[in-house]
Amino acid sequence: MARTADGSSFGERLRALRLSAGLSQEELAHSAGVSVRTLADMERGRTRGPQRKTVRALALALALAPEDVRALEAAAAPGRLRSGSPPGPAAGGLCLPRDAHDFTARGRPLSVLTALADAIDPACPPVVVVSGAPGLGKTAFAVHAAHHLASRFPDGQWYLDLRAMDPEPVPPGDALRRLLGALGVAEHSLPRDVEDRAALFRSLAATRRLLLVLDNAADESRLRPLLPGTGACLTVVTSRNALGGLEAVHRLDLPLLRREEAVTLLTRIAGAERVAREAQSARDLADQCGRLPLALRIIGQRLAARPQESLAKLAALLGREERRLDLLQGGDLKVRSAFALSYQQLDDVSRRLLRRCALAAGPDVSPETAALLADVPLRDARLRLEDLCSRGLLQPDPMVERYRFHDLLRLFAAEQVAAEDDGAARDAALDRTARWTLARAGAAALHFDAEHHDDPTGDPDPATAPAGRDQARAWLEAEREQWIAALHHSRTTGRHRHVLDAAEAMHWFSDFTQHWKEWADVFRCAAESARALGSRREEATHLNYLAWAHNTCTHDPQAALEAADAAHSLALACDDRLQTGWALGYGAGALRRLGRMDEAVVRLRAAVTCLRGDGTTQGRLAVLTLLNALGELLRFHGQADEAVVHHLNSLELCRQGHPGVAPQLIAVYQAHTQRHLGNAYVALGSRRQAETHLRQALTIFEEVAIPAWSGAVQLELGRVLMGLDRPGEAHTVLTTALRTLAALRHPLQAEAAAELRALDRTRDERPRGT
């Protein structure tokens, strides 16, 4: 006897409804126009599947509500199955596609599916959603998994393509017609209404052990009617959309293949011996395909079809980004087409937003930059970016609100910019973004300026501006590539004043991030803009900043010397004593790094002499710095006694007071001086005095949160503690130094590691008890 999803047969349900209505069999038979015997046979289960018109006559006589009518019809439908054998695994033309013999990886998601198949709760049959970007191999995985699990589902393993990317995806009613046909329901017995068909499908599926692969689902509303409600069924849904509104489902993430998995896939398609001969080229191909299964399959099948073609040749061809998508196609497999199908599903604004994101600098993009590039309100951009992630076209950062492309999708988006946006639209987008970005970058950097940090102005959107140094630094770091690109764009488009204002605002912030090699790029760009404006004083200033960057950030003393010499000539020409002194000082720093100590000492003495008579605050601070530099150089030159004298003079200048200068800045100058004094005392063998000064310097550097400086002082203090025979303290300080310097990729991290190894060896060699 056929039963519904709640376990009741048609006859049982009919009898319950009649008794609930308070009718006898005779009364109901008379009202419905059927014989009493026919009604009695139905209630006893002798009539397995009454015709739909009979059921509706009974429902009308019982005055049933619409939901009760649908339930009664669903209970009757199983009895109308076609005669013959029950439907088998390939019923209704829904047989599984061929499995790929070279299927690779995906072990974890396959094990998850297997566990679900082995522990099905009939009260809640599992539905697994496999979603993600185009080309990830979702269909291939679902089909492979279905073949792997087929023996667990003897009543059928069925595949149905719902064609989400077609102009008109498969309607739920049509999908249900095919599923019900596979279950043996005759075409003439199909309910007309989608809800009735869904109820009938759930009723029939509840009594079977089925594996359903619903491939390429469009959205939740089209999918829900196709899902079994009870029974021992497993449903695997694939979709380019996340289907985030679908409730009570399991979700499987198919990541990009790992590099070694990508090479394995190429090996299985093109041949192991061939790939082994050109292992590095195979790895290059895996990277150029972005480890995307579709792209890898296309390349693998090209190699298989051209057995004489070298992997190195193909890697060289794919290395040209402008040709990569052209090459990633073979027969009816095309990476570009796979992306285009998803792109065409978007409305005009989302298409513009997606393609303009490819204009952003760096590996990812913020909502603000995306909104500016696409010229849409920020709130709208945020919503659309999330939707693009749900569609697998962008990848969200797991920690912050930023988005990135898969490498091949970025190339596709850039193609769409070239095809759909004319030059004027593209230039307007870049100009708009550069102006906004430089304005915010300059305002954020002023948080670190000694004169403006209390209340920086100039942000293009004060309501969303970074508040305080921590937020300002976070923004400047996250958007580093974007604002540097904006700087270059502004220079090439003739907005030289914008470039100079932004670079000058960055001057103090650069001291806090000395590990950034990009500072040389920033100040070179600014010097070029100053030259374009004919401002020799500003050109000299930024050439000095450039010399500093080469000395401190890029560790290129020859370039530093060239920049300092150019700055010196310009400063002399415009009679700028401050920049003349700085140029001599930066040149001396470069000469010291080049090993030309005597020349460096001469330049530093000249720099101090040049600025001694400058009574301005900037001049006095410059003298303070140059005295420390001179002392440090003399210490390296074996004249530590004289070095101490210069550092003590510098310390006295710190203590004299500097009206208009932030106390925090003076504290930093003092910390530098204490550090130099400490190292001078080390050279003199006075380690206890050295420890005192280095600890004072470290306290200040840690308070102002400049890890590049505190890490270096930690290293120096650790060495002093080793010399004082305090290995436990030394180990703690050196471990902290290594962690700090390694986080910055600072060159001194190697020295910290070496000191720790030496200390560990010394401790191991000590006799026990000492």
C-alpha cells in the first residue's frame, strides 16, 4: 500500500477526513457522486490510486482546505504509477554523466560526503551545497562523488542539470516532471501545480534510497521544490551562487588546487614521464593556470593532443598575460566563456563594479576604492561586492573588509574594462580615485606629524576618516599600493602639487615604517614633481628624503650618495642652509656605508658647522641629529671618547626645550641619543652605563610604537647583557628582538638569530651548577 511522507495511506487519510467531517460513507458517496462500494474500497486500500477528478470530487464534498486537498492528492498519486518494474538507477533519462578517470584531489570534501551518506537520518535527509567560482570543478566533483557513492543508493543515482547560466533556467515544474517520470509517474498523472508536484515527489522519495545531483542551480526558490523532505536520500547541489538563503544544508568549499595537486592533474592528463622531464615548467603552468581545475584541464588536454610540444614552450606562451585567456581554451572548454556566463548574469552596475575593481592597485581592493572606481555610492558598493562574492566572482578577505580576484578572473575583468569602458571613462575613474586616495593618505599620515598630529585635516570624508594613529596606520598599510599608485597617477597627469603635498605629509610617517622599501619610490616621485614645478627648494628637500630612503630602507648607499649630492647642489643654488646641512649629513651616511669613513667624517663635521648658526627649531633638531650621526661614525672609527662628547651635547640640546615641537617628538630624539650613548659606552667597555642608556631608549621606542627602532635596541641590549654574564635576561631580550625584527623582515634579524644561537651554545657548554 503506497504511503505519504507522514506514513499514512490514501485510504487512511480519506477515512480520517470523512470522520472529521461527521459524514457516513453513504453521505460522502452521495455528495461526491461515487458509489458506496467504491468509497469503501478506497478506504480499505483496495483502490490504489483513484483518478484526480475522483479525488477532487471527494475533496469538494468534504469542503477541504487547499492544503488538505494537496495532501490528499499526494496520497493518491503513488497508486497511479505505471505498471511494470520499479524505476531503476538510470530511470527517466537522468543517468549520471561519465566520471573523469583522471579526477584529482578533493579528498576532504569527498570524505565529508561519504560520512553523510553513511549516516543518513530519514527524518532529515542531507542536502549538500557545493558552490564557488567558475572553473573550480564543482560538477566534476559532484559526478565523481556520485559514482563513488552509487552502491549506497540502489533506488537511483540521478543527475539533473538545472541550467542556471541559461537565459531561462529549468523551471521547477519541468525539473519535477523529469524527477517524477524517473520515479514512474505517468505524464497524464502528473499534477499541474508545482506545489502538488513537489508534494508528490517528496512522498515518493520518502520511500526510496536515492542519490540526486542537482547541477548548476540558479537560486533558492527554484531549488527548494526539488529537495526531498524525508527518507534515505542524499542530494548534492552545485551552484556558482552561494545559495545563502537555503536552510538546513551542509556546505562544501572547493578551494583552488594546491600546487602539487595541480601538477598531479597535469601528470594524469599529459603523462607522468613527460611532466617529470620538465618538472619546473609543470609547476609554472600550474601557477599560470591559477591552479584552477578548468584551466589545468584545458592545458593538460592540449599537451596530450600535442605530444611533441614542450611544457617550457607552453609556459612561455602563458607567461604573456595578454594572451593567457586566449590560450586557455580547447574545443568547447573555454575559461573566458565560463567567466562570461557569470558576468552576463549581472546587472549593468554590478558588471561595472566588477570590471573596475581590476583597475585597483595591489592584490585586493577596499569597498571605498571599488566605489570610487565604479562611481557608485559606498553603501551600494558594499552590498554588490558581497553579492559578487556569493556568486564566486570575488573572494572576501577572512579578516577585514577587502576583496580580491582569482588571477584569471582579474585578467577577464581587465578585458571587460578595455571592451566596455572608453578611455575617457577609464581616466575619469582613475582620476577620481587618485584624488580621493591621496587626500585620505595625506590626512592619515599627518597623525604622525610632529606639528599636526593632534588634529589632522584634509580628509575627503571626515565621517569615515581613520581616528587616531592606530587606525591611520592600519589604513596606510592596507592601502599602501593604492595610494602609491595614486601618487604616480597624479604625477603623470600633471597634478604635481597633490604629489608634493602627500609626500611631505608622509615625511614623519616614514620614520615609523623604515622597513618599507617603497619610500624610495615615493620620494623619487615627489622630487620629479618638484622639478616639474620648478621648485628647487622642494626638489632638494625630497631628494634628501630620497637619500634617507636609500640609506635606511633600500640599503643602497651609492644611490643615496647620488641623491644627497644632487640635493646639496640644489640647496646651495637656492641658499637653503637647512637642506644643505641635511644633504651633507645624508651623503656622509652613504659614504660610511660605502666604507669611506674619512670622507664621511669630513662631511658630517661640515654639516654640523653649516647648521650651528641656524636658530630655527628645524635647524636645532637637525644639529641634534647630525651630532648623533657624527658620534656614531667616530665610534665606528675607533674614537668612542669623542663620540660620547657629541652624544652628550646632543642630549643637552634635547633638554633645552623646543617651543612648538610635540614633547613626544623630543622624546624620540632623546631616545636616539640614549641609544647612541649606550653603544658608545659599549665601545669603551662600560657595559653597566651602556645598559642604563639602552633601557631608557627602549622604553621610549616601545611607548611610541616604532618596532624598527625598538627591535634594533633590543638586539643591542641583549648583547650588553651577554657581556654582563646575565644569560637568562639576554635570552629573553634577544628572543623578543628576533620576533620584532623578523615581523618587519628587517636585515638585523639575521644578527639576532646568530646571537641567540651563540648564547644557546654557550649555555649548553657551561658546567652544570654554574
